[in-house]
Amino acid sequence: MTEEMKLFGFWTSPFSRRVEVGLRLKGIPYEYIEEDLTNKGPLLLKYNPVYKKIPVLVHNGKPVAESLVILEYIDETWKGYPILPEDPHERAMARFWAKFLDEKALEGALKDKKFFGGEKIGLVDIVGNNIVFWVRAFQEVVRIELLTAEEFHVLFKWSEEFVGCPIIKGSLPSREKIMTFCKSRLERAK
């Protein structure tokens, strides 16, 4: 049986990027559907009628919304490359930190680990992709350094490790595309 997998997203959305990273880590083929957030398409409105936002993963016609929920769905449905730890307590802690990281950048959780989950990318790292995705572009556009190696050594090192991973590199938009978008947003805000 062929599985239908569609991801409705927006290229600048770190939430869409999270889901793409999760799908890529699991090796799951999918069709990416770019949404115009200023003119939302009928399929997005059909699959997410409550919040009417991206990302939405549609698996065999069944929609799943909200990036953290989608990542857990992916992890529970496909067994290759576990995103969440196997141990129930560690899994609960990963969920806690992912939610916390969604709201606040957390350097202390890394301690002496390469990634939040240990030696390989996991749920908390995927959620934290917005640090890498937006902070770097923002720093360059406004010419202000927020995430420096001197001030946030551990978080900076993590961001370098994360961006250096081939799967992550393949899921991020090009630097030029990010910069063009950020500059146009900055111009509109003036």
C-alpha cells in the first residue's frame, strides 16, 4: 500500500522546518505544499479548520496539526530513527524541554551534551531549530549579535553542531532566500 504524505507549510516557518527535519530524520518521503499565508488555500482551511495555520501533515487523508503534535505522531507511526527517548521519564522530560524551548531558549539543558537528546538529534533539537533558523538571519539583517560564542558558549556550539548535520542543511532554505525575506519584512516594518 502506497502511503500519501503531504506537508502544508511556509518556507520561512520554523514550525514547518521542524516537521521537515522530523520527516527527513525518519526517511519518510512526502510532498511539500507551500502555502500563501496571506491567501490561505482551501486545502489548508479544510485540513486545519480550527486554527487555519501551518504546518499540517496529511497522512493518507488524515490531517495532524501543530508541529510538536506532528513530531510525536511521526515518531509513534514510523519506528526508524527515534525522535523521542524510549524511557518514559526521559520521554516526558524531552516533551517538557521541547515545550519550554518553544517559549524560551534554554542553554542549561544542554550541559555537556552534543545535542539536547545526547549524541544525536531528537525532539528538543528539532523544536530548537528556530534559534538557528531565525536568529542568524536576524543578526545579519539588523547587524546585532544576539547568539555569540562568548556569551552563550553552549548554545552557540549546539547551533553549530545542529547546522552542520547534513539532514539539517538539506532542510533549511538557502541563505539568500532567508536574507531576502528578512530584509523585505524589515523594509515593510519601517
